[in-house]
Amino acid sequence: MVGKLAKATVTQREARAGVSEVGFWHTGYMEHHEADFFGRFPHAPLSPEAPLVFPCPHCRRELPTPDALAHHVFDGHPFSRPLLLFRGRECGRARLTITDATVADDWTALECESALLNGRPLDPGSIGEELSNLRHTVATVELKGTASVETADLEFAIADPEDLESVDERLLELIRGQQLTMGSIQAFIAASEPYRSAGRYRDGIAIYLYGVLAREESPGSGLERHEYRDRFDEAVGLLHTFDRSPADAICGLVAFHFNQFDQAANRTQSPRVSWAATRLADLLSGEIPRSGTGPAPDRAGLDFVLSDACLEQVLSWTCLPLDGCSESVLDQMEDALDGLEPFDQFKVRLLCAEQASRLALADRGRAHANELRHNPLAAAWARAYVAGTKS
């Protein structure tokens, strides 16, 4: 998507450039008629100043305000700015990290007359070939067009497949130890140190595991519970570009926890996480939710071994039938609410309300819906729920 161009500004003198100064003051008329002129028009109004205008640098059309000029340039000249595209996505000043190998056709330069790669002149037609050869470096690409120069900041952190496999093996060793502690995470990091090209991948996994310790309030983690959010966000930022099972599981679990249900359903290969996320999304959209029981946890599955205790409990509740057959489940969820993080409270209140509705416990269900009525994600559902349960 083409970014909005910066507003152009000019001084009043520059805006009026080109206006002839040859006119009345140079005719000699004032030399002979000055007294008569002022005598006949003692209160003559001053001539209004010419309005300030802002000319377009491309077509010279004059616009009345900087905002009008910016909109005109953006809408009227959408291809005047040089662009670097990576697999159809615009590369801008915000650094783009590339973690998998690319080919020349992944890169496209548009509206580019000349280019620099880390200060070295480059034929625009060879940009794709040059960038596809990079593996472990930071690259700055400058593209010069007819009217502007644009810069793309790229980081190439392409891991060797063998290194990625080795990091996964070290993670499997940690899992088999059946203990998640500061010591076991540090041992995982140390054992993965030789696989340097996969450092970003290893770090993403380790940071997520630190977040799990914080969320479970492990006394040896040195982290406050709320700090898990930053760790989860940072882990996904490092892992989301890797097509690896652990990265897939972690990104899916984090998306589910943060109530990003569409992302959770599409990102993860875990049938259970995908099923649970789809059920909650259907409830919120007013669709008939999935019936029956969701997939049982696979104790050998990564979504099970990498989730924390709270997330595992919420997943289990989400996968229970919505048939109103057991008030004890509703009691369990309500008893747990105070100890849950707000993101998990959201999911559990949604489930409580739906179970209460099926148990004909209208007052209990409305209480949960009312708690969610100011949440943008659940506001429409809450209004509909309350309206549908009023006697």
C-alpha cells in the first residue's frame, strides 16, 4: 500500500513566484497624478492580498491548503513515488526482517530510475537478484524516482535448516525433562548457542518460555506476573515468520490468549486451538456455535506441552459441550474468575453466559454479559444476549 506523502509547504513568496512585477508602479502615472489620486480616494480600501496557493510539484496544479495538496498528490499521482515490494508488500522505513530464503522474483522495484544498496550503485533491474543472495546482514536500499528518493530498511536473518532442526531437538530435550524453570530455559539457550544462524528462532522460543514462568508466578523467574504480556508479544514478533511447528504452536497459543480468535484459528496447526478459537468467534458474531465436544488435548502435542496451566484450563472449558447439562461446570468457571488475567476473564465470562443461558439461569448469564458490554469485541454480543434473556 502506497504510504501517504508528506505535506508540501512553501513560503508566501515562493507560492507567488512567477507573478509579474511590471505594472502600475512602473508606468510613471504616479509622478504626475499622485495628489489627484489620493485626493479623489481618501478612504480607498486596500487591495486584498492574493490567496496563498500550493502548487503540485508534478502537474503544477495550485491547491489552496497543504492538506489539499497532500491529498491531491496521494490520489492524483499514486505511482510517482519509487517503491520496493517484497512478495507484494511495500518495504518502508520500518525495518522488515526476512527469515526465510528468497528468490529474485520475490522483489520488485517500481517507479525507480536508479538505486543504491548499502551505498553501492545498483541497476534497478538487478535488485531482486542482489537481495536474494543476502543471508545474514542488514541492508539499506535507496530508490530514486522522478520526484523523490525512498529508503527501505531490511534485515536478513535467514537460518540454516540444519540449525533450525538442531534448535528443535534441544527444545524437545527440554520438554522431555518435564520441568520448566529458569535453569532449564538457560540450559536450552546454552545448548542452542552453536546454531548461530537460528539465534532469532531460539530467542523467540526462550522468551515465550520466560513469559510462561511469569504467568505461572514461578518464584525463581524474577518476573512480575504482568510482565508475561511483553514476553508473549516479543516472542511472537520473533517467531511469526518461521514456518516451524514450535513457532506455529506458540503464535497460535498467544493469539488465543489475547483473544485474537481469527488469527488463532488460521495460524495454528493445532486442531484443538483452532476449534476453540472458532467456537468463540462464532459466539461473538452471533452464529450458531460448534456443537458437541472439542478435540481432547494430545499430551504429546506442542499446544499442550507449551501452554501454561491457566491457558490449558481455559482451552478445556472452551471445548466442553454447550448443552447446559452441568451447573457444576458453571460454578467452577465462576469460582476461577477472580484469579484470571483480563484476557482469560473475557473468554470465561463469555462461556459462563452461554452455559447459564442453556441452564435457564438468566440472571447469572446477564451478569456476565453486562461485564462485557463495554468491551469492543463483545459489545454487540452482550447487547443481543441481554435483550434475548429479558423476561
